[in-house]
Amino acid sequence: MSVGKKPLPPAPDGLPVYRPQEVPPGLLHKTALGEKGLKPAAGQKPLGYLRYYRDKLAPLYQESVAVPKRVLSAEHRAKLQQAAARRFACPGCGSDMRDHPAPPWGVPGRCADCAHRTVEQRIAADRAEAVTWAQEVIAGARGAYLLGDTETAWLHGPLCELALTDIRGRRVFSRLINPQADIHPDAQAIHGISNDMVRDAPTFAELFAELSALLAGTRVLFWNADYDVPVLRREAVRHFGLPWSTTGHAAQSAGPTAAHRYEQARQWMATWDSECLMEWHAQFWGAFDPQEWNYRWQKLGGDHRALGDCRTMAQRLAEMSEADSGSSRRGAATKHRRP
Ligand SMILES: [Zn+2]
């Protein structure tokens, strides 16, 4: 465990701090001294610290300088030992947490082994939940789902392409859309949609009735719903006669007409629902990030055209539903196993 590990930084008082395996011979913490019938002598100063359970420090005393404790009855002594054992016992397995290195995953109040097990169990349960969800979505047990994807004229910009497919990736809607603004070269470099391609395409307003009918009562899965849904919300706001990217807050301060138009857009958005496939897939994939205490998002790996991305999403969803919910995780669960 300690091989190749950098020494810990010293304590605020300048004394060295050791991991359990690094404590030099002859240095003991108070409890260990007590177990040998010893206690620090009057005025005896610690020579360093033991770091136990994450960042707690126990002062270490030189055993050869320590003095015998007041002799206790065997009964009293056993009681004290039990109390110490209870205080440092892992609630998971009962082992003495001072014997363990700091848990790598920050599960409070657990020894490193139990912290690891706790996270493993959570990852397995989360994966099983995601597999069940995908199976229910595909079986239609969770209502009418569509897959959706947007391409935009720039990051957070107006729509230049929208596709909707059914849950198997079959085309429901796929159109280039005139964004009524120039497509930024950076965006074009990603999706390949040029100004020429959308010049004669219909506007969102011209597609509005058709889209409203398709979307009504459905739940649309986007790979990153936090991106795509606001794109559509801004289009709806623009459709109902507000300037591009007007927010509800701005609309309310712009007077009753603007507030009314924003309310129309809000009501349209409420005629359909959305969910994020990327979040479910991350939970399924199981690349657990102990810093964030969450799962890392994975790239979709589509072709960055709306219909192609919908079809790739259908593949991801199918893979999730066909997976064994119990085992064979592909994530970072093993990558983060403590050394
Ligand atoms: Zn434990």
C-alpha cells in the first residue's frame, strides 16, 4: 500500500503525519499505549501523528518514554478497551477503522473495504434500475416515447435541423430548418449543415403545426435534454412573437403582451415531455466518478446529423435493454479499486 506513496504533508504544528503502515517503530497512539498499560508521561510531547479515517490525526508518543498507567481492575480495563473498540469500529464490518487506510470514496463512517463495497452495491443497483427503465421504455410500459435530436446554427443557437424517431430509430420527422440566421462555421464544422442547405428549408414557424401534432402527449428522449429542450423552448418563444432568446423573466418585465406570449410558449412546451437518455445511459454505463459522486457522461458517438443521432440513440437504448442487469459492468468500478 505505501510503496511509492508520497509522504503526507506535515501537521499544522510541523510534526510529521504517517499513514497506518508508515508509523516508525516505537511510536504509539494513546489507545495503543493504554493497551500495553502505558500512558504518555507528564509533559511528554508527541513526535508525530497517525492519520486514520480520512483526515483524523492521532498523536504518536514514543513508547520508551511513556509511563505505566494507574493499575486498573481487569474488569475496568476490559470495559475501557471495549469502549475504544466501539468508538473506532466500522459500522459495516466491525473492524477497527484505525487499521485501514483512508477510504478512497468518501463514504463517511465506513472502513475502506466497506466504503468500497457500498459504492459497488450502489453502482450495481443503479445499473439494474437503468436496464429496467430501458426495457420498460421499449416495451411501451412508460407511455409514448420518441427519440429527438436538434442541430443548431451555433451553440445554444436557433434550430437548423430537427429529427424525431420512434423508440426503434424509425423516422417520424426529419427536416432541415431555416434558422433565419447565419450558421456559425464552428457549428457547421460539427454537423456539416451549411447556409446553402437551409436557405430554402421551412422555418420553425412553418413546421409548427406539424410538430405540435407529432409531439403532443409524447415524452421525447434527447441525448442531452438540458441542451435540446431549451433549443425548442427558445424556438417556441420566438414562434409566439418574442425576440430570439427572450427569457420568461425578461418577458414578464417587458409588459403584459410579452408575458402573455411567453405563457403561450410555456403552455406549448407543457403539451409534451422530455427525458435525458445520456443521464440514464451514464447510470447504466457505471463510470462512477468519486469526486462528483455521480456517473460520467458518455459521448453518443453519432454522426451529428439529427436523424443519424436519433438512430444511434435507438442503438444505445437497445443495448441498455438487452444488457444483463446484474453483472458485467463496464465502468470505472474496477478502475477505482483501491491499490
Ligand atoms: Zn468495514
